[in-house]
Amino acid sequence: KNEVEQSPQNLTAQEGEFITINCSYSVGISALHWLQQHPGGGIVSLFMLSSGKKKHGRLIATINIQEKHSSLHITASHPRDSAVYICAVRNFGNEKLTFGTGTRLTIIP
Amino acid sequence: DTGVSQNPRHKITKRGQNVTFRCDPISEHNRLYWYRQTLGQGPEFLTYFQNEAQLEKSRLLSDRFSAERPKGSFSTLEIQRTEQGDSAMYLCASSLDAGRWKLFFGSGTQLSVL
């Protein structure tokens, strides 16, 4: 079973700050997802990556396969970025995702 | 197409009653997943379908839980003899394929068992 840990659990920052959320996992994976969940439950997939780095707007996701670690960065953070950010991993030969418990991000204007 | 649709959004039931949830995935997506999420936790995998075939089930899916996807389109999740511990958000997601494609989630069904 893959153990997925995220840090920090909660993060409060001022608008405009650079945000980093970390995810570590214990067993080699075929892919890692970063997801955003707003109050009320809706989950949006932000990135799916298996190596290197991906960028979409102000969001950047990186993964280091050797170190079993991924980071999600938000540049020029905005109050609308406030949400829970969840890391999920897919093991080799397995369909299910194992999720972290999420990082609750609050951006203060 | 408006994405993954789940109904109902909320369900309140008494312990011992049966409940059924429905998920309509994005139309061309052949993979459909059910997850359960409790407050403050990440989602937990319940089961997944490739077309109409249920290919994997979690240990979390006890005998009281059953899921179907009869024609490879919409899916239903039924919980029989509900217990208070079944109270959770039940999430459905779909994707075109496993490895290369993003998951698209529905808004979930919030179940409260009184």
C-alpha cells in the first residue's frame, strides 16, 4: 500500500505570496495527480505527471521520481486560490488512486 | 457536455434504509470510479469500471455496497441497510483511459445517515 503524505496540512498566506505544497509517497508510482477541492466537494484535476515539471498559468507542479516527492507551486497567489489541494498517486498495475489528506490553503487579501 | 453529473446532491436517510446514488460520466469516457470522502480526509477508492465491467473493488466495499454500470454509461451505487458510519461524500469520477488522461470528478452526493 502506498502511503501519501502532504505538508503542510494548513497554510495561510497573504495575497501575492509564493506558495509551495509538498507531497511524498512511499512506493514507486506510474503517475501523480494534483487536485483542487473547493467547499461543497467539487474536485478539479490540476495536473497529472509522471516525470519532470508541468506549468499551467500560475500553477507549477514538479515531481522527483527518485526521491518520491512532488511539489505544487502557486505564484502570485490570489484569494480565489483558497481551496484544499490534494495529491493522489497511481501505483503500477493498479487502477485506484491513493490520496493524501490534503492541504487547506487560505489566501488573505 | 457539462461534465460528470451526480444525483442526488444530498441524501438524508434513517439508519437501516437503502439508498441509491447515480453517476453520469462524460459521455465518451470508458472508465468510471467511485470514491468516498469523510470530513478532513482525502477520498478513498471504492470501485472502478471499464465500460460495463467492474474490474476492481476495495475492501471498503462491504457486502452492503453494490455498484453497477449496466450499459457502460451511467453507474449506480447502492448501500443497503445504511449505518451511521456510511455518512460521507460519495464521489464519482470518469476518464477516457487510465494512464494518460485526467480524471474528471462530479460534485458528489453527501449522505447523512441519522
